Amino acid sequence: MNGYLSLILHAHLPYVRHPEYPDFMEEDWLFEAITEVYLPLFDVFERLHNENISFRLTINLSPTLCEMLTDDLLKERYTNHLNRLVELAEKETIRTKDTPFNNTALMYRNRFYRVRDLYNNCQRNIVCAFRKLQDAGRLEIITCGATHGFLPLMATPQAVRGQVQTAVNNYKKHFGRPPRGIWLPECAYKPGDEIELKKAGLQFFIIDSHGIEYAQPAPAAGVYLPMVVNGVAAFGRDPESSRQVWSAKEGYPGDMDYREFYRDLGYDADYNYIKPYLHSDGVRRNVGIKYQRITGQVPLHLKEPYNYHNALNKVDSHAGNFMFNRQQQIRYILGQSAIHNSQFAMPIVVAPYDAELFGHWWFEGPEFLYALIKKIATQQSEIGLITPSEYLSKHQSQIGQPTLSSWGDKGYAEVWLNGKNDWIYRHLHKAEERMIELARSYQGSGGAERSPDERRGGTVKDALNQAARELLLAQSSDWPFLMTTGHSISYAQKRLKTHLTRFNQLYDQIKNNRVNEEHLNRITAEDNIFSEIDYKVYQ
């Protein structure tokens, strides 16, 4: 054994539950991810487990994602969505008969039936399914910021604490034990954030390459050993393994035989044929059935038919290439770095990715992971798969102070703070101040006011907890990200304004001792995230 590979997947979606509408476009983000990513990944991991393939992989299921995956309303809506997909896929096997697309149509039909069986077999509880794999010793599940708030742009340590401690409490609810690690939202870190991580009992976090490379003192082992700061370990992203998967030019997902993402039946089919499978507004959108392969640098209308068998052959080849490159990389690291001088340290290549890459953007991605993990376990002995917490229990780390960083474009905060979204922060920072004020005013007997339970039979306490929910939801880094990229701008702006408005309404009602229970019940029914929330984390 020369070193380790640590595969880390980040599964996150913003909270897009909308019970106030019979159907809602943004809920499709969740339904697509369940069908294309979460259940296929679970299927791959369960297959490996059932084949007695020894493997260790880390995955973050963000708190907002866990809450949506376990929500009864969304589970029912997803079931209906999946049944419509199965119906459409059956029709497609008939429509495409005697065409070059029929084998792919059959593949989709079988795939959707498989996804539906997986969903029903886990009693429609995907979180519980992943938890069983963690309990079996195959996965390590870590947490994230409660609503994926961009921590370096928060004005107070209490706001950081609110994101971190709420996430830890939510993890305990879903997984029955405290998390060991956290995926910092957007891998965004500023010095001092680790103090709140330490208070919450977290042992490690993930950081981008330059967060370690520009640390003080300069790290002798680069990103290939974790760096401990104030008792918490930072694991730095390896740029080489990231480039092989992520790069549009060099990465595997751009191979000509893989499925083309930007052609979809929702746009290609006759409108009257596809309309029953769209939303009630009748607007064309992706339905997840795509018949073309990437082909090459040609216009979309010239893309050639997709062949799933050929794509799987490429998956096997690419998995072998990725493993070979990691073997060579670790040999090189051992020859060039200070690690070889220590008998207590071994290099670790940390390869973190958005989970949505595997299955959504890169359709064949879950099968790539299956092939890679199986090859590492059965075809070589130079590298082993490991999780960050396992590494910390066995090997030494570096000591230092990582620097401000993120994995966004240009590596810092520009994606989340620029001329398109900078107006939001004066409002978010004011809400932080107000939440701290409320929490300190209502801290129970001995505080500035009597406890909520003494004052109003729990109503004020409920309002305080809902105010905390609204602040957390407003802080989601997804909203400024969407404003920057230009996708769903109006939705992102509306969500931010809605949560801030609700927060300020609750603030005024609590301060004036006039909590409107009807209003409180309505917004609590809509924004019902984090049943375990405790506003006192802001004290």
C-alpha cells in the first residue's frame, strides 16, 4: 500500500418544497436527482455490498436534501412523477419500434422500472437506505451547512453556528448518531470557522486546493496530507483527479460515446404527444429521456444515436485509466514530498465531486464509480479507498492555518458576492443581528424576559423557531449563485425576499408581543423544515 484515494460526493439541493401549488417547476430538480442520481448511486453501492466488495466512500447528504427526501408530500409527488415516467417510457418502446432509438427506449423503460422498485423496496425513504449502508461500514455520511449558507460572507459567529449546529442536530435526527465531518457549503472557508465546527463536535471538513496550498506555514506535503487547525482537520481537494472528471475538454464525461445531455424528448417530441407529461402550464422541459450521444463538436441536430452498450465499454476503460493515474500519482507524490520521510503518514488523494455529476450530467457516472471501486478492490494493491475520519485515526497530519477559499469560479467569493447579488447581504446581516437579539431576549429564566413557555404557552417559542428557519432558508447560497449564473433568477430573488419578509414579520410580532397564530401556522406549514430546530443556538 503506497497511499489512499478518498472519494467524496456532495449531494445537495435547495429546499424546493411548495405545498401551496399543485405542481411546481423547481420541485423537478429534486425528482430528476432522485431518478438519475440518488437511487442509481444507492443501487451501485448496494450491488458492491452484496458482492462483498470491500469499499469505503464518503457522501454528504445535505440537511435540506434529507428533509425533502423524508417529506411525505414530496414523496407522494415523486411517486406520481415516477409513474408518469414509466408510462411515457412504455409508450416510447412502441413509438421507436424499427428505429435506431428502440434499444435506448427499452433501456429507459427497464431503468425506470428498476428505479421504482428501488424506491418502493426502501419504503420510499432514501435517507434510511443510505443510513443502512453507513451502518454496514461501506459509506461514511457527513453533513453540510443547514441550508448551504456561504459561511465566509456571514457577519457573526452566531450565524455560522446556526448553520453548523442546526445541521449537526438534523444529522442526529436522520442517522441516529453525530456526524464526524462536514462539507462546508461551496467548500467555502474563512479562518476561524473551524472554531464553530469544533464546538459542534466535528472532526474534519473539505477545502479547495488553494486553501491548503496558501496556508501558513507553507505545507510541506501540499494537499496530500490533511491540515489540522484548532483541532479540526482540513482535507484539500486534489486538482488532478478533479480535472480528469470535471474538465469539459479533458474529462471523461465529454467522450463521444456518452449520452448527450442537451437533447431531450421533452423538447424533441411532438407537442401533443409530450404535453400530458409536462406540468400543468404546458411549457416544454426536460423529461429525462435522451436518445443522442455526444458524437463530437457538431450541432445538436447532428448528434448521432446513443448506444448504451458502447458507453459501458468506455466506462470500464475510463475507470481503469483513472485507477492507473492515481497509482502513478501516488508514486510521484512519495518521491517528491516530505511524506516519505515519515513512517506515520501516507499520502491521501482527496477527490470531491458534486454527486449530481454522476447520473445527471454524466449519465454513466454511477457505473463509472461501480467499475472504479471494483477494480481498486480486486485488481491492485497499491492504493486503498479510505474516508477522512478513518485516515485521521491511522495517520499523521500537518499543522497550519488554511486560508480563505472556496471551490467557486476564481476560488474565492466572487460567485456569491458581485454586482448581481451584493444587495442581499445588508438584509441578511440585519436579520442575523435581529435573530441574535431575539435569542438573547428569550433565553429562559434569568434572561432579559420570561421564557416563551411562561409567556404564551409555547406560541412565542414556536415563532422564535420559525424565525430561525426563515433566516436559515434566506441564507442559502443557492439564491446568490442562481442570480450570478442567470438561471431561475426570479425564483431565487422571490425565495430570498419571501424568507426575509417572513422573518421580519415574525421579529416585529415577537418584539411587540403580538404573535399572529394564523400567520405563524400558515408559514410553518409551508416552511416546515427542521422539526428539531432550537433558536437558542443564536444566543
